[in-house]
Amino acid sequence: MEWTYILASAAAFVVAIYYFLTWKYDYWIKQGIPSAPKAIPVFGHMWSVLSLKESFPSLCEKLYKSNLNSSMVGFFQLKTPTILLCDPELVKDILVTNFASFHDNELTLHSKLDPSMSDTPFFAKGNVWKETRSVMTNGFSNKKLKLLFALAREVSFKLNKYLEKKAEEKNIVELDLLHFWTKYTGEFVANVGFGVEGHCFEDKPVTFQTVVEPMFDFSSFGREKEMILFFLPKLAKILGIARVPKDVESFLAHLVKDVVQTRKNDNAIHNDFLQMMIDYQRSHGLEIPDEKTLLVIMESFFLEAYESASIALSFLCFQLACHPEIQEKVRQEVYTVLSKYNGELDYEALQDLTYMEQVLYETLRLEPAIPILSKHCTKECHLKGPDGLSCRVKPGDVAVVSMYGLHMDPKYWSEPEKFDPERFNESQKSSRSKYIFLPFGEGPRICVGKRMALIEMKVAMVQILKNYSLELSNKTVLPMKRDTSFSTYPEDGLWVNVKLLQKVKSHG
């Protein structure tokens, strides 16, 4: 009898624990929403992500493609009910129409571990987000973008000079694209953002790029830290894992402080973004600049202009190397536009590079630098799809949009695997919903630095296409295999051969 009682109690305990761990997993099914199968107690549908077998964006893409006839599909991030939206009108619902219920991004950083980055517009919540974004928006007005453009153009000249020197001996240089483009985006952030030299194109042991690159660790250890940081934030807090390594945080803080101190009695004119933010604070009654707030803003500038831009430029060069006929068409546009402006690349000339922009957008369709939009519900909301599916999304639930899914859905894109920049001519753009192409997001939380990012990428590509041709290197492994991090970069990297077209001037 005693053993029977013990076994019965143990069985009841196991059943109770199992029920406690799994009771939520019929949450979406009860609402009539298709749900991903085989949720694992505690882990939900995240085991493949947590074990680094696939990335979260790839998991969402897989769920999207297996439910092409449904406007939404439910799954679980551990115990968190998550709804994947597969219809552009539902995407509009959470990004615009019902923004009040989904105004916060899901990803959260702890203020003690990331005191500055946690307050940037991408990670910040509520009023903190509104205040910081409002200040940054002021720095990206048309008038100020023209001033930033002049600095960006100077950085593109440095890029050209670097490549010209590399290609002097053999007229050709093999490049690891991501490493190469972080040189450029590092120099861009240093010059255009902080108004200082980054030395990224120089053969020095310490440059802006080498100091900040630990923040973007593609090793397996780096991916493990990223996974814990984004999906197990409580564990990240216990382990002390920060998004910005302490050395990088200290470097950026000292850089802000040094610039502020150096310019205290400096009567020279500075048109970099940091100076614009200092001027903004003074115009709002702060005689002594608030360095803590400036650091938050400059970390956001860094986040906008460094990694995402380097990934986008890497894939852009890869696609041009794969499609020489498109590469030549963009090159001829560059020549035509420059001749129209007497050989000078100015702000107005940049706006005329419409085909280059089409090529860039098509690249971002195939390989979005940010492949997921993930929104935290703060106020109960009713979502209804055009197929009749409907559900209540409650506070604490999460709504996710898969760029991989939407950007490659054959319902919206003819031959989605094909690289076709004509998809983004004015005629085709106007004939489709803007909520099926979201490389910069949409609605009130659309990327605040979108226009700056286009300037950053266009000025660089003018120098590349005007002076060099791009060809695939044998080192590029095809078909590409994405790594298991949150980013979209290939596991084996991207390599191209850059060939000098003609002898060029340093400021050509």
C-alpha cells in the first residue's frame, strides 16, 4: 500500500508539473488560430533556436512558409504566446492602426547592464522612446542631411583611395565584404557621427572599427550570448550579459566627453551629427551639454549606421557581382548623373540615382538587414484577418512580422527568388501594399535614420561603380547558408574580386 501511495503521488506530481508547464500551449488553438505543432514543455517552439540549430528569423520564415494560406499562425517563445502575421493588412494593424497596443519592440535590454543602449529608440519603451526619437528626428531634417552628406562624401573619397592603393599592383583585390564594409561604416560613424577620424582605412592596430567590432561577434560564443540576451533576458541579467561590451561603452562615452570638452572654446564650424545634438540641447536651454543623453543618441546613431548598413552593402555588392548586366546598368546611371552635375557628386545628384535605389531595395527584399519585427502587446487588441481568422492579443503576448516570409511570398511577388530591380520602379511600387516590403519598418517606429542610411550607401556605391568592377570570388560558397545569429549574414562570408576600371583621382 505504501509503495502504491508513493507511486500514485509521484505520478500525480509529474502530471501536475507537466500541466503547469504546458497548460498555455493550446492558447491559439482555443481561438481557432493555426498553431505550430509539437511545443516542448518550457521551451515552446524555441528549442531549435536555443540550441543554435537555426536563427529566430529562420524559424519564423519556416512557420510562415508552412502556413501560406493562413493570415496568422500561433507559436510560443518559451511560455510567451506569439502570433506570426502573414497578411499585409494585419501588419498594418500592429504597426499603424493599433500602434497604441503595440508601441514597444519585444527586445529588452536591462538598464543596469546597458544604461545607454537600453534608452535608444530601438530598445526604449513608452515616453523614453518618444523623447529620444523626437530629438534624433530633428537631426535628420532635409537641411541637416545636406550637411551630413558633405561629410559622408569625404568618407567615400577615403574608401576610394583605400581601394585604389590596394589595387595598384595587380589592378584587382579580393575582399571579404563584411570586413571591408565595416571599415567604411566605422569611418562613417566616426566622421559623420562624432566628427573625428576613425582611421579605419589605415594600417593601425587601433581604429574605430577594431574597438567596436567585439559588439558584433559572429563566433559560436557570440551567438550564444546574443541568444541569451534576446530570448532569456532574466538569465542575461543574472550572467551580466550586456548588448554593448563595457570596453565599447567606455570608448563611446569618452569619445562624446572628449568632443564636448574640445569644442567648449572652439569657434570652428562643425557639421557632424554630435554637434547637431549639442546645438539642439543648447537651443532648448542647456548651456552645459548633457553627456549622458548625448551618449544615448550617439549609440543610436552607431546602431543605425554601422552593422545594418555594412550587411546591406555586402549583399548589394554580392548581387551586382552575380548580375553583371545589372551592375553595368547602374554604372551607366552613375556616369550619366555625374555628367549632368559636371562630374561632382552633390546632394541633388544623389536623388537622381533612382535605378541604384531600385537595386538596393531589391537587395533588401532578398536579404533584409533586420529580418524580424517583433512587437510586445501592452493593451488588449482584436486582430481579424481577411480569411476570417481572428483572435484577441493580450498584454504580454507578442506579434511578429517575418521579412523573409513577406518579402518572398509568391502571393505578392512574381518569381520571388529572382533578383529583379524593376519590382521597385514607380509603376510596380504604386500597385502593391507597402506593408509587404519593410526593410526599415513602418509606422511611428519606422527607422529614424532611413534617409541617412540611403545617403551612406549611395555615396559609397558611386565610388565603387564609377571606378571598379565587381566579380564573384571562388571563396564565396554557393548556395549561401545563413548563420544562426539574429543577423542575415552568410555562415561562410561573402567574397568578391574588385577590379580597377581605370586610373582614378583620389577625389574622383
